[in-house]
Amino acid sequence: MNIFRLFGDLSHLAAIAILLLKIWKTRSCAGVSGKTQLLFAVCFITRYIDLFLHFVSLYNTEKVMKLIYISASVFTCYLIFFKFKATYDGNHDSMRAEFLIVPAAGLACLINTKFDAIEILWTFSIYLEAVAILPQLFLISKTGEAETITSHYLFAQGSYRALYILNWIYRYHYESHVDTIAIVAGVVQTILYCDFFYLYITKVVKGQKIVLPA
Amino acid sequence: DNGQLYHDEL
């Protein structure tokens, strides 16, 4: 474990907590893409499937973190699609998730480390996570604005994988550890946030709200 | 690539 991965995981936890709090406190999921949250839930379930297969005691924080990620993302989907369904902005959350899921699944079958079920599920999860934020960014471009708390959520969510890139550089240099698939997908994922990062740093940090040219 | 198959990151 290194400082980059630690802060990356903390940033990821923060993102999940910020979103949950926003929906729970405001009792509304306006401005939140339900599709993105569904895709994240699928990512966690397919990536941590080992938890369900051979359930090992919660002997380390990693197992606990995996369970937190899965349960928090499923709970977030429950809030969006059931509890606060009335506030779900289905009209603007209109990116076709199939256009992300099918290519990720296809690519996972073509480019993977080993052609076996668990490894392909892990690879699918990595590819899907890289593009899972697109429906959320698409929704913001459609509505033309993002609530400040949603911007903080996106900043934390984007920073997590950006910090992982630093973690991979660190591990390459000090542990000669390379996980090419995760690195390439992580770079693509972080690049997708660049536009948002620019808006966040130039606006939200100064207390302004993000309003995209409609 | 170190060839290990389990992925030790979240």
C-alpha cells in the first residue's frame, strides 16, 4: 500500500459518501445519473465476485472495503430507482447504457490477461468503470448545470482513479508491478474527467456553480 | 507484466 493508493481509495469512499448524503439529505436525486450508479454497482459486483464465491472471513480491510463499495452502490441505486424515484430525472439521463456495457463486455473477451471467467469479469469491470461516468457527464451537459454538491462528488470520483495512476507509477518504479489493462483503462477514465476538472477548478473552487453553455 | 493473476487492488 502506498500513499497514492490510500488517498485514491479514501477519495473513492468520499465520493460514494458525498453522493449518498446528497440524496439522503435533500431527499432528491435530481442531477444524478441513475445509469452511472447502476454501472458502478455492476462494476463492483463483477470485480469483487470472489466475495460471493469463496467467502473468506472479513480478516482484512480490503474485504470490508469491497463490501462497503458493493452495499453503498446498491443502496444508492435503491434510493434513486425506488425511494426517491419521483425525483429521478429520467428524461435527461438518456445515454444508452447498452452502448457502454456491450463494447466493454466484447473487449473484455478479446483483450484480457487470461481467458477464464473470473478474469474476464474483472476485465469487463475495469473497462466498464472507465466509461461508467459518461451518462452522468452526459446528463450534466443536457441539463446545462451541476449542483455544487454533485460537482464535489464528481471531483472525488475523478480524483480516485487519477491518484491510482500515481499509485501505478509508484508501483512500477518501486515494485516493478504492472497491470497494463488497469493502467490503460484508468488513464482513459481520468481523461474523460479533464473537461470537468477544468470547470471544477476554475469555477467551483471560487464558489461559482458549474453552468455549461446549454 | 508480472503474470500474477490475482489483482491486489480495489
